[in-house]
Amino acid sequence: MSVGDNDVRGAIRWGDVVLASIASVSWALVAMAGTAALGLHLLGADAAGALGPMTAAVVVLGAGGSVTPSGDVSAFGLTGAEATTAVDFAPLSVGLAGALLLAFFFLRSLRAAGAWISGAELTARAAAVAVLFVAVIGGLAWAGHDLITLDGSQLGLGQVKVPGVPSIPGIGDVGGLLPGRLADLADAKAKVGFSVQTTRSLVGAACWVLAVLVIALLASRRTPLPRSWSALHRVVRPAVSALVTVVLVAVVAGLAAAAYAAIGDAHPKRIAGAALLGAPNGVWLAIPLGLFVPWHGHATGALATVLPDPLDRLIGAKSDESVTLGRLAQLDHRVWLLAVATGVLMLYAGVLAAARTPVGRGSLGAFVGRCALSLAAATAVALPLMVWLTGVSANASLSVLGFDAFGAGIELHGDAGLALALGAGWGAAAGAAGA
């Protein structure tokens, strides 16, 4: 039944609700699984284990879930070695791909309601999508576990020689010792397992899908809302839609930069795979950093080498280091270009928000104030959210008979409180300038 501008469809069509939720969740999971599988394949992860369980685990991670890795190692003739890891990292490309399709099909199903939609129908449609999505994530949590065996004989360490290493008193000829020990390492067997934490993953998936639906409703200017929510359409939607547009443009720019870097690299597939899984991680970390949000972190061992320059030189030197735009610019003055780029992004958001905000009957000053206030509120929420999403915590260690043999770790977290304050300030300035 069609409705006019002043009518609201009464009865809830439960069949349509179920079909729309199935379509939304199905397309979202297809996008997430495809992104995860292709990214893992380009990184070469499928050479070490089955691609299916790894893909399921990455999809769960992308939807706010939690994965616990563990393992055991047999090396140097010892069987009491245990590898332990702790990872707190979300592949945001996987989540973003699913969020875009989930939002698209969910919003399209709402537009059939007409100019307005009842609160009961909106709640029913959102609940159906959320329940179905969490149920599917529960199935992936059951499938997302596997055991990967790494064979040291494939490392080619048996012929390694280390010339020029002198004899150390009390220890002997280290240069002659290392090749023999590396040859023994060729007989090492490592089994690394991973499993999804079901309870935490279900809670995380519920929070993720509800957040996606809320952001989609606030960012879509053509989707009907309950009549009592009309203020959201006039005040909140212009700023949120502008900010979402700018954030997505930044991700596209990050993917383009990764594609350019892959052209001249010796391993283009690895760069493509890393970008496919983590481009939003880098972009959404750079935006708060460019807006002068301070970060804190440290990196040790082999994990320090995965950070981009000059970040690796800054946080790899000491146990806990403050990461600011100024300190990075001391190592590479080109970092100041990040401040320019993020400033342009915020101005772009201000212009978009002003163009989408109804002028009304008030004065120009009142219009500028409304634009500044709405974008300040939206940015004050978005910037801490980016800081929280892009935080990284990863630790790996090998213990032999209870003694730590070696370890590596990386910690990088931003100041969410200062991000909120800076987001409000930058949003107000950009909103006023754009108006």
C-alpha cells in the first residue's frame, strides 16, 4: 500500500521484514568474506593453513569479535616450548565492506515505507537484521578455529653461515655456534592455533551491527524516520552525512596510495593484501594524528619492523613513547603534509554540512552557528571512535621450559579524551568556515 507524505504505514509486513533482513545480512557477509579471503590470499596466508577457517576468523574480527591464538613449538631437541600471543586488532576493511552493504540494503528496505515510518516498524526491521547477523557470526565463531603447522625444514637455515662474529670469552666461538644451531632449527616444528571467543564475539557483533544501523540512519538523508524524530533530519543528518562522506573519501585515497606503492614494489601482492585488509586502519589512525591527537606506544622485536617510517624509529627506540605530529616531523618534515591534508578534509566536511543544512528563516549568524554546533558534535563522537578502532595491541613470545626465549610486541593507543575535545573544536571551526 502506497502512502502519502502525511501517512504512515500501519501494519508491519513481517514477511518483508524477514526477507529484507536476510538480504542485508547475506550481502554484508559476502562482502566481508570476499574481502577477508582475497586479502589473506594476497598475503600468502593460505600457504600455511586452510583459507576457510582463517577467513571465518577474520570476518569475526572485522565484526567486533575476538580471536585467541596459541601454539606449541618443538625446537633444539626440546619439547617443552610454548608460543603465546595476544592480539587486539581489527581488520577494518573487512568491517567497512560489510557495513556499507548492510547499510545499503537496510536503508533501501526502509524507503518503501514512504515519507515516514512508524517506530514499531523501524525497531522490528533493525532487530531482525541484528538478530540474524549475530546468529550468523555465532556460526562463523564455531567454524573459525584451525591449527597451522610451520615446518622449519622449509626455512633453508641449514646452510646459513655467520662470518666475522668473534669469539667471546666464557662462551666460545659464537660465529661457529650459530650455523649449527640454525641447522637444528631446521628440524623445528611449530603449531599455531587460533580459535574464536564465542561469547565476546557475539557481544561484539551485536554492538557492531547496532552501531552500523544507527550511523546509517543518521547519515542517510533520504531514508524515512518516525515523525517524532524529524529534528534529527534537520539538525543531525547534514553533519553526520558530511563526515561519513569525508571519511570514505579518505579511505579511497588511502587505497589509491597503496596501489601506487604496489606498482614499484618487489612484492605487490603483499601490499595489495595488506591494503585490502587494513587500509582504513592506517587512514583512520592518520586523521586523528593529523588533527594533533597524541598517541602513546612502543614496539619491540620483529613487530617493530612492520610500522611505517618514521613511526618505527620513534616508538621502537624506547619502552613507552609519546607519538605526536611534531615529534614525527622532527624525524621527517614531510609529516607536516598530513596536517594540511586533514585540514582540507575537515574544511570539505564543513562545506558539505553547510550545503546540506536547511537555511531556515534565521539570520546568517544563526545558520553559521547551527552548522558549527552540529559538525562539532558529530566530530566529537567520530574522532574518539577512530582512536578506539585503530588502537593496536599485539604481543608474541616463545618460552622454553618456563623461561622466555624471545618476544615481540607492539602497543599503540590514542588519547580518546583529548580526541573528543579536539574533535569538537575542529568540527566547530570547519562547520563555521564551511557555512
